Amino acid sequence: MQLDAVALESLQLQKKASLKKLAESQSYANNLIKKNRPVPADLTAEIKNNQVEVDKQEQLINERKATMDGTRKRFDDDKARFNALKNHTNEAGALAEAPPATKP
């Protein structure tokens, strides 16, 4: 579970860096547009690639969160089943130790 949390944090940092790079590229393109200059094709491609990268990272983050939620649910289910078995065993043991009822 800790490895999942570390991987999730890493993905979020990568996404943050990609968003920063995307914002810088878009800002540069907007400045060119304001000055009535054409936006270079490589800058347009870079913006598109950055957006695709951000979308991919968002998908990976969502998949990692889903995996973590599934792991937590399985753990909670296993823990509940263990506690139920443990309590059932304790009840059976208590019944076995109880003295038999005497008839009047």
C-alpha cells in the first residue's frame, strides 16, 4: 500500500510538471498571437503533446487510485471475515467450557 502511495505521489508530481510546461508553452503561444505573429508548428505540436501527456498522467492517477481503493476494500473484507471467524471460534470455545445444565 505504501508503494502505491509513493507511485501516486510520483504521478501527481509528474502531472504538475507537465501542467507547468503546458502553461509555459500556451503562454508563449498567446504572446505570439497578441503580437500578430504566427505560432510555429513545433510549438503547436508541443502544446498538443503536453496536453496528451497530462491526460495520460491523469488516467494513470485515476487507475492507481482505483487499485488502491480495491486493495483497501479487499483488506477490509478480509479483516471483517477474520474477525467473524475469530468471534465464532471464541463463542464455540465458550460453549464448550460451560458446564452442562443440570435437570431439577
